[in-house]
Amino acid sequence: MNAASRTILVINPNSSESVTQGLRSALAGFSSIGGPVIECVTIEHGPPGVATQRDVAEAAINTAAVIDARPDAAAYVLACYSQPGLDLARSITKSPVFGIQDAGVLSAMVLADLFGVIAVAEASIPRHLSNLRRLGVDHRLAGEVALEGDVSVADSGHGEESYGLLIRSAAKLRNLGAGAIVLGCAGMSGHRKRLEEEVGCPVIDPTQAAVAMAFGMLATASP
Amino acid sequence: MNAASRTILVINPNSSESVTQGLRSALAGFSSIGGPVIECVTIEHGPPGVATQRDVAEAAINTAAVIDARPDAAAYVLACYSQPGLDLARSITKSPVFGIQDAGVLSAMVLADLFGVIAVAEASIPRHLSNLRRLGVDHRLAGEVALEGDVSVADSGHGEESYGLLIRSAAKLRNLGAGAIVLGCAGMSGHRKRLEEEVGCPVIDPTQAAVAMAFGMLATASP
Amino acid sequence: MNAASRTILVINPNSSESVTQGLRSALAGFSSIGGPVIECVTIEHGPPGVATQRDVAEAAINTAAVIDARPDAAAYVLACYSQPGLDLARSITKSPVFGIQDAGVLSAMVLADLFGVIAVAEASIPRHLSNLRRLGVDHRLAGEVALEGDVSVADSGHGEESYGLLIRSAAKLRNLGAGAIVLGCAGMSGHRKRLEEEVGCPVIDPTQAAVAMAFGMLATASP
Amino acid sequence: MNAASRTILVINPNSSESVTQGLRSALAGFSSIGGPVIECVTIEHGPPGVATQRDVAEAAINTAAVIDARPDAAAYVLACYSQPGLDLARSITKSPVFGIQDAGVLSAMVLADLFGVIAVAEASIPRHLSNLRRLGVDHRLAGEVALEGDVSVADSGHGEESYGLLIRSAAKLRNLGAGAIVLGCAGMSGHRKRLEEEVGCPVIDPTQAAVAMAFGMLATASP
Amino acid sequence: MNAASRTILVINPNSSESVTQGLRSALAGFSSIGGPVIECVTIEHGPPGVATQRDVAEAAINTAAVIDARPDAAAYVLACYSQPGLDLARSITKSPVFGIQDAGVLSAMVLADLFGVIAVAEASIPRHLSNLRRLGVDHRLAGEVALEGDVSVADSGHGEESYGLLIRSAAKLRNLGAGAIVLGCAGMSGHRKRLEEEVGCPVIDPTQAAVAMAFGMLATASP
Amino acid sequence: MNAASRTILVINPNSSESVTQGLRSALAGFSSIGGPVIECVTIEHGPPGVATQRDVAEAAINTAAVIDARPDAAAYVLACYSQPGLDLARSITKSPVFGIQDAGVLSAMVLADLFGVIAVAEASIPRHLSNLRRLGVDHRLAGEVALEGDVSVADSGHGEESYGLLIRSAAKLRNLGAGAIVLGCAGMSGHRKRLEEEVGCPVIDPTQAAVAMAFGMLATASP
């Protein structure tokens, strides 16, 4: 870890500046006195959203380029639920790299026996399940469901329409036994607080979960 | 969760005020502007350290009494690696309760494939392993080793003698394949930073890990 | 193990003498010639039933006190499905301590690929599941269902009303694939035999299962 | 189950009458007043010991013939650690059939977190491990070791030579973390008690474990 | 392995010559220039289909006799989904022995995250599940369903009636999330290709899968 | 699957033509009469060997380009043990795509309870283990060891020096309990046959294993 640095670099691997702006809002609460600084960056030439496997493969290369260009960060957060290039990122920096799916899911497991996940689209679910198997925690998943409508990553955290879809998904997961719910997309954070109050169990925004872990490491690393 | 409150109550279930003082130092970095407030309390009539199963059983009752007396907290952190009364605590409050073993271990799993744990004493290891089985993550444990000497909980985070024992344990865990190390006692936090630098992999203080999660939840719960 | 002793002490950690009386009836068949003696005790100042987590925590302390007061037993059976203080009990005696959930579930696994559990109340199910994860056998659970009505621990083993609820639960578990059914409460034993005949698969009373194991150990420990 | 019958038929699928005689001694403690009756039979035309896979296959057929010839039993115990024909036996009788490996191993899991197994010969270990995987409990095995010498099934429970080999195996298993030891052969029962006293942890004779379960079922099945 | 030999002996352990004829058709594509030769044999005195556990036990003995009589084969394929006597077969020859359930299931896992299985009859399902647990891959099973009608092993691969039942089973498995389907009987191969085209995911004939593996080993074993 | 096509396209994602030549030799035995055709291609602008995570990420993109350019193949084999871009490849073609690690490991599990893997270099091991966890079969790994010397991918299958390193690794794996050995690199195939004869257990070349599966699918897909 770069000892002199206090910067947590949050990388949004898609080109949607409005998603990055949403991340900034979601992370605004992490203001501190002389403590870690959180900086969110957009990969401008990335895809508008990481949807296909090709998007994932390209986002991996793009993310590595950002890390190469910003060796000054003390920690990196890969702010895409598909965690494109997590292993690559780790191989090119000594600073810790947090993937938001890993951080979100493992944080949920601290709070509940079984967790559920809300995906933006059906197509992402197999990719997510594969990662849960890699983590070895798939037996603690109550279920993963996709929004029952066509919503972009950028819109998934704003407006009544997407909120309505989220609450419906959350209800399904509660019926499956989920004691905590993980938002399966970096774009959904705008709805987290309202959803948690209505659904009656912890709702985890995975970017916040990852930044909390990085923040904790930096907050406790100073002499 | 108590929406008006911003307090994270960190409960040290043993009577050692010096351990609580160590927690305060370890958590000092979580200072924030108008954000969550961290308060650490000692259970004065608790045992000097939670070592035996009887200590665990009594600490569970004592911890519940503290929670009953302090319903104002927005989140509770059970700052003992044996997590005495975690289920009981959860049953008597609507605010989230974080056990430090769960938080420490799951945080380590975000950073490494296999993790290792350093216990203060051999006798605690079966209790810890049992909890890892309950979590369903025992297959990601590289190993757990105890300090090769008689050190109290309070002394485990201070002085050259205990540091020497910690570094020896950490080296064993690295040989077993651990990519991250969890300090298996709330009292060891004073050595975390130095150990991490010397051992060359993330070293997790479990109380810091739990507080980071609670801090993240509160930091992002305001409107 | 206390070699001179032939006593199996069955501890009912709730204050319901009628439950203890039910245990005595359920265990009456274990009469032997010069063999192990089975003695059932009630914890008079315990809760009427072990329902809440606080009940569990207090029952743990109470059970330890009974063991301390009766060091003469050759084996102890903790006759409550929530196994309050099992680890504590084991830490204070050299005689074997049998928890009835562990014994009941593992006995069912000898007879069938998948087992089901009938709980007295919905609230106990998460606690039971957590223990199955600790045992590492949760993947062999076909399902656990609660009685669809408000029945006390003491009443769960007597009368047509509770029997009707039991048979309905058993039918659900059979549909889920259970090849053996475990009664998830020490109070249900009175219905075991009738239920087994009607439901067509082994029905395990967990106290009988635990006592059978203890009986076997003592029956074969004499010179 | 044959309601009128009180007989537990213990089937030794090898032709060694001295092994059957050893079973009778090991089970002598299960004498009861008007309770279950234990009857041990030898399959005279079976192999002298079930060592090879061909022995296992033939013992399966032989065991089924015994069950066909003795439909009067209320329960059957398959007294060979390789459990030849367990599935076949279950398919031809409505009475419960207990395999001694399953019963022994699951009984050990009631008493300890990790168990160890002593095999008569190296060649049996893969067959045993395969069964532990089938049970889904292989992750709780501390280890299985074979006697370091050439001992027959019949001799494995008598004399100083075989006892010396057993104690050496048990010591290895303790070093591997075993908290309970299962005798991996029906012939070893004669050494159980002495071994348990010397080694300091429960030693399970699997035939006794299976008979205890069957005994418990019958003892509690009467009106 | 018998280095001089190029013969893969495919053993149909039932007496149905029409099933063996179906195997020959299914394997006709494996014709090669100077490469492995595939020979399919019927066990004439075997049962017409391996349905009961007694059939399995007897087929094990019969299969061993075939292997003893044909030591010249370079590889053996046990062409029955219940894999009668797989361990026995392996213990009496140095040539590799392929069980078709193992080969079919593991081949499906190369192509899809979750697989489904179609059984000829409900009664075989527990036996199959038990083998999946032995393999340690039961957590990747989407489900196993039986044909909803009474079809013999020989008829399961021919005619519109059995095809209709197969397509209905396949649809159920797709709904359960299966990304590949394994035909749970050696007799079904005649329908494989048509089913695969209609159902839209890989359909694995387990005998073809096993022969492909054996063929690959022999094809690459020559100098 | 492209029904008209009979081509299995084997993609070597590194630029080493000598490795591709080695693949052609290893697969020469799959010659057939009017059956599947095996074509091996080199990615000329790829890295000389896929060693780093960056190599993996770039190889994923390159492999996808090859598949896009060759939509005529009936099946694809990704001939690199790190399986770069396996998910991406699957998302852009309807023909089946075989990763050689998955195929090699699952083929080994058909032949043995525990398998071992030989890696070219220590650095690849964590990547491989992560994939075994994703497959959910890591509990059947006896161990993975790297060659004790600096050997290139291209040299790992030729010459006495690399053979000596392979035999040493294989011996270690046998000691760890491996009943089958998987060559953890597409370049090692030249040594397979000799190694298998010397080491006394099946040695799996993963490319041969994958091609055998693809060959089987095509060989049996014709009308």
C-alpha cells in the first residue's frame, strides 16, 4: 500500500458520468477530518454499461489502464458488480483492490444467515452465481432475481419506475428467506435507503460496502 | 435502526479498561464531520478476559444488559472475538449488531483466497473453528495458530514480547498459504499496522473491520 | 467419564415438570439389568419453555449449575432442541454431553438421505438452521417447518390438536423429500410412535436418540 | 418395522465365527428387561474377512439372502465397516437397516468436531472415504490411518500386538486433530474400552453405535 | 492399461440385446483409421433392465465376470447409469473403467453451470443422487426428474411415446435452471440428437460421453 | 451448433507456433473416417505464453476475435489451461466451447477420487485454484505443484530436463494421494504417455480431454 497516499480511487468502468455522479452521492457520507479521500472516476471510452461478456473483457483492460495511470492511490474500488478484471488489477498494484460484489455479499453475510441479490438484468445472473461459487458462499444465497422490466444501469437508482421494480424484487427475495438484500448493480444506490426502510431488512449498496472496508483500512493505517 | 441516532456502541465484554482504551486508539481514525460517533464501553463486572466457555456464557448475559440499557445506539459492535451472545443481542434490538469475528473473517475474504487467524490461546481455537463452520467458510481458512506463550488479552497488543509472538504466528500462517491474516482477539489491535508492514499481506483487526461496516451503514443512511 | 457411575442425567432446562414427566415416559423403555440408569431432572427456576434467545442464554447458565451440582453422572443429555450451553457443559465435565438436536439429526442421517424437522414455532427455525450449518450437514436437510398453530412445548406431545398439527407438518416434509423426520422439540415425544406409523417413515425423538447413544456408551463401558 | 418383533439381527457378513463371538461380547451390555433382543449371525459361506471389492460384492448378495430368510427381525445391523449391500438390504425390507460405518461416524460427530478412523488395512481407506463423501461429512474427518502391520479382522480386537498397533494409530489421529476415534472394523471392539482410557477421547465401536441406535428405536416403539 | 490392445469393451449389464444394439448405433460415429475399436457386449443372463437394488448387486458380479473373461480390453465402459460394480471392476483390472453416470455428469459440467438428469423411473433417483453426493457435485444439479409414464429401458430410446415423455421431462429441467441435460439411462441414446435440437441446450448421452473419454485416452496413447 | 460443420477449432491463445505444433501431434490420434476434423490455430499476435493476468485478459479478447472470424466451427477448444475468456467465448457463439482446465479436471474425476495438477509456474496456481472453487470441485484436489525450475510453456513438453521436472512433480502429487494427474499446461502433452507409464496412474493431457469430449459430441451428432 502507498503509505503516503490517503486516496481511495473508485473506478466506474462504464462511460456513464451519471452513474459516477450517483456513486459520489452515495459515498458523500464518508467525509472525514484529515482522513481518507474518496475520488470517483469514469472510464470515458468504456461501454455505457457493463452488460455483455465482451463489455466485461474490455472493462478489465480499461480498468488496468486506469490503475497504471494512477499508481498514487492507497486503495482501489472496482465499482461494477461484475468486477471486470479484479484478478488483473490485483496483479499490477500492491495497494488493495476491492471488488464490489465480493464486498457487498460478504458484508451481507455479517448481518444475515441468507442473503438475496437484485440484478438489473436476467443475463447477469449466471455470471454472478459463478462468482459466488468462486467465493465458496453460494450455499448462503437465498436467491437472485432480475428487475422485471428494461431499466438501464444509470436509471436503476432513480425514479419511481425503477423503485417499483426494486421493491417487487425485494419482496420476492424476502419470500425466499433473504435476511439481507444486496443491490446487484453499482447504479442502484440512490434507492438503497428508501428500500431498506420499506422492506424491513438491511439493504446493502455494494459500492458503499467496499468503500467502507477501504475507508476502515486507511482510517486505521496512520501512525 | 434508530434513525435519529448516529452512535456506534462498541461493547468490550470484559472488565479490562485497558483493552477498551486500546479499542479507542484503534478506532480513532474514524473521526468524521457530523457523521457517526463511536463510543466504546467496558463491562466493569465482566471477566478480565473472555477465555473459558463460562466467560462466554456470562458475557452474553452482560452484553444483553448493556444493549437493554443503551437502546439509543444506531449500531452495536460486539468487540470480543468469541462473539458472546451475538444471537441474543440480535433478538433484543432492531439496530444491527456486528460480531467482530464474522466481520474480520469476511473482510479478509474480500482481500485474499485463504486467510489465517492468530488466537491468544490454544483453547479458543475449537470455538473459533466452530463459528467458521456456522458461517460456512471454514474451507477458506489456511489455518489458525495460537501465540506460543502466555499473554493476557490486555497485553497482546502492546510491547515487544507479544509482538515477537505475533510475528512468529503470522509467519506460520503465511507458510500455510494465508493471503490475509485476522487478529483473533480484540486486544491485539495495537500491533496491526506494524505487523502488516513486516509480514507483507493485509492484517485485519476485527474490531476495525466491524466498525468500518457499521460506519459505512450509518455514513450512508442519512438523507 | 466417571467410571463408577452408571447414571445418565437427562436435563430438561425448562421449568415444566410435565415436560420432564413426558421425557420419563419416552425413556421408560431403556430399562436394563444392572445397566445404565436414566434420571430426568427439571430446572425449576428455568423458563417454562426455551423460546427466546434470552431463554437460551439463561438455560445455558442453569444447565451448567446442574452439572456442577451433579458431577456423579456418567453422561449428560441436554434435553432441549436448542442445546443451550452445550459448549459450556462440555468445558466443565469430563463425562460426555449429548445435545439432542445433534443426536437426533445425525441419527436421522443414518436412516435416510434427506431428513426433515418439525419445529414448535417459526422463531426457532433460524436457530436450528444455524446449528445445522455448524454441524456441516445443512445440505442434507429436506426442510424444517413449524406447527401451524400456537402450541406450548408441554402440549406439543399430547392431545389430538397438537397431533393434527404434527401430522400436517410431517406431510409437508415428506413432500419436500424427507426420508426421516426429526421432532424439533423435547416435548413432542408422546406423539412419536403414532406419527411414525401414520407417516410411513422413521420419526426420531431426539431425546430418545441422544439417550440411546449414551446408553450404548455406558452399556459397553463396563469390564 | 415388524411391530411384533423385538429382535435386532446383527449380521456379520464374513465367515469368521470368532468375529461374531467378539460382536456378542461387545454387545452383551445391551441386556434388557422385556426389551429388544440382540442376535448375532455369521454368514458361514462368506469370505473370512471382507477385504477386497469382490468380497464386498459377494457379501452384499449373502446379506440379502440372510434378510430374506429372517423377515422376522425388527431391525438389522450390517456389522461390517464396508457396509456391503446396504442399499440392497434397505430395498428388500421395511425394517430399518443400520450400516455400522454410517452409525459409527455420525455418532462420533455428536461428540467431537473432528473424528479419526483406524482401518485394518490401507486398501480399505479409499472405500471408506468414498462413503464419507456419500454421507457428505468428509470435511469433518481429521484423518484415517491403517494399522502398521498385517493383522486379520479376527485378530484386530485381541492381544497385545494388535493393541499396540491400535494405540499407535490412535496417537497419529489425535495429532491430526481428532476429538473422537472410530474403529474402522467390526473386529476391533475388544480393544475399545482400553483404548479409550489410554487415548483420552471417546473411541467408538461402530457396531455398538449401530446397535445403540436400533436398541433405542425398539426400546421406544412399544406402546 | 493393456498397451497392445485398442479395444474399448462396452458392457451392457442387462440382457436386452436391443439395448446393446442401440449402444452400437449410438457409438457408430466413433469409427477411426487404425484407432480404437469399440465392442459392445450384452450380459445374456443379466436382468432385462437394471431396476432394483438386487439387479444392481447381481449386475456387479456379472460385470466382473465379463472383465475376468476379457482381460484383453484396453478400457472398459460400464454402460448402465447405476454403474453396478464400478469399484469392483476397478479392483480387478489395470485398464481404466468408465462409469457412464460419472462420465455423463462430469461432461455436462464442462458445458453448463447446472445440469439436469432424466431418469427412466422414480425409483432410480435416490440411487443416482447418492452417487452425485459421492462424486461431491450434487450442488451443481438443477434437478432430476423421472419419465411420467411406464417405459422400459429398451423402449426409452425409440418411438414417439417415449420421445414425448423425454421432451416433457427436459422442459421441466430447463425450468429448474439446467443448462445441460444428462440422459439417465443407457437406453435413451436414440433420442439424444432430436431432443438436443428441440430443447436448445446440450443433451448428453452418458455412454457416448464415457466412450469419448476412453476413445481420447486410446487415441493419444499410441507412440 | 453449426450442423453442417464437422470442424473442431483448437485455439492456442499464445503466439508460439511450436506449442500449436505440439497440439497437432498430441491430437493426431483423433483421425476418423468422414468424422470430425481437428484444426489447430495459433494467435500470432498473442503473447509467447499466457503467464500474467494481463496475458489472460488480452488472450480473452484475441480468442473472441478468432471465434468471430471463424463462425464455421462446430466446436471450439480453448487450449490454454487458464481458459482466457471462456465466458466471453460462450457468449458469442452457439457452438459449444470447451475450456481445457475444466475438461481435464473433470475427466480426471471420472478415473480417480483425488487428482493432482502440475503447473508450469508457481504464479499460475492461485488462478487455477480459483477456477476449481468456481467449478465446486476443489475438495477433490489432492494438490497442485509447480515445476521446480524455469521452463517455458513451449519447452515443457520436450526434452529430458522438463521431463525430469515433471516426474518429480508427479511423485509429489502421488504422495499427496493423487489417483490421477492433470497436466496444467497445454504445452506439456509431449510427455504425457511416458509420464503415465512411469508414474503408474492416469495422466491427463487437458487438450486431449477437451478434444475427446468435442469429438464425441460431433461423432454422435450426425444423423
